[in-house]
Amino acid sequence: MLGVIGFWDNANWLYELSVAEKKYLSFWRISAKAFGVDKLIMIDLDGRNPVCGDTEIEFEIYSTLEEALDAYPNANIVFLENETAVPDGISYENLNDFEHPSEDVIYIFGSDFSGLALQSLDNEYIEKGTVVNVEMPVNASYPWATVMMGIVLYDRWLQWR
Ligand SMILES: C[S@@+](CC[C@H](N)C(=O)[O-])C[C@H]1O[C@@H](n2cnc3c(N)ncnc32)[C@H](O)[C@@H]1O
């Protein structure tokens, strides 16, 4: 199983325009499908209940990241976060050196507005996974989560194709 978790959160500009909401979900689902993702999971922090409308990819919604992680206790978890947002005391690897798990893996991308907030997640969850930073050509740049998903899944594909 190849899974991706993203956050569906308080993007007010997005919520005011239903077309934009659909478009933004399509960034996730179409890009995920292109990399063979089986399962797209959204953390619906504001109870917006996003609709996927695509039968070619499994779609699940949870209210919190903890609930989603509890649903997949045996998956290999990869947290993506830029190094400046990784709290002190939590170790991370750079994507360049990272060996992607071969199967049963879920990649987690943080909110475009507030990141992954690893400091709020219980250590027991963090310790079960690996935190990965993507070194960028321009320091202190934090591309959107959907862009990072493409970079990370392409890197995975290069390793396992
Ligand atoms: C737009 S960023 C979040 C920016 C957030 N406002 C902050 O300042 O931390 C959205 C998500 O993309 C992913 N991301 C962005 N840049 C990354 C990087 N250099 N390495 C790994 N993940 C990254 C992370 O999952 C991050 O939570």
C-alpha cells in the first residue's frame, strides 16, 4: 500500500470559492495517482468534508492526524518537514540519504499554513516513523505540500522502479 496524508485546513480563500476547493483537491489526487498512490487521506481540521469524486484512488478523511495514524498501526510512516520546522530533539534525515520503505508506506505532508506541527504530536507517533527534510536550492523556502509530494514521490520512484 502506498499512501499519502495531507491537511485540509483553514484556507479561507479556498473555502470561499468552491471551484478553487475542487481544483486544490485535484492537485492532490491527480498528482498522487500519477505516482501510483493507492490511498489519499485528508486531515479535515475544519470539518469541511472535502469530496474526492474519483473512483481511481481510495479517499479517506480523519479529523486528526492521530486518528489517521491509529488506523494504520503497521504502516511505515514518513513525516515530511523542512528542517527549520523540526523541533529540537527530533532527528531527521535528508531526502538525498533516505531509503524509502519498499511497501506499506504512508507519506505525511503538513498543512500549507501551519506545517506538520510535530511539537504537538505525541512522541510515540514520531518514534514509529522517520522525519525527512528535502534540501532545497534556495534556503528557507517552503514549497506547498502538493509540490513536495511530487518531489518526494518522484524520488521514491527513482529508488524503486
Ligand atoms: C508550505 S509548507 C509549511 C510551511 C509552514 N508555514 C512553515 O512555515 O513551516 C507545507 C508542508 O510541505 C512540506 N515541506 C515544505 N518544504 C519542505 C522541505 N524542505 N522538506 C520537507 N518537507 C517540506 C512539509 O510537509 C510542510 O509541512
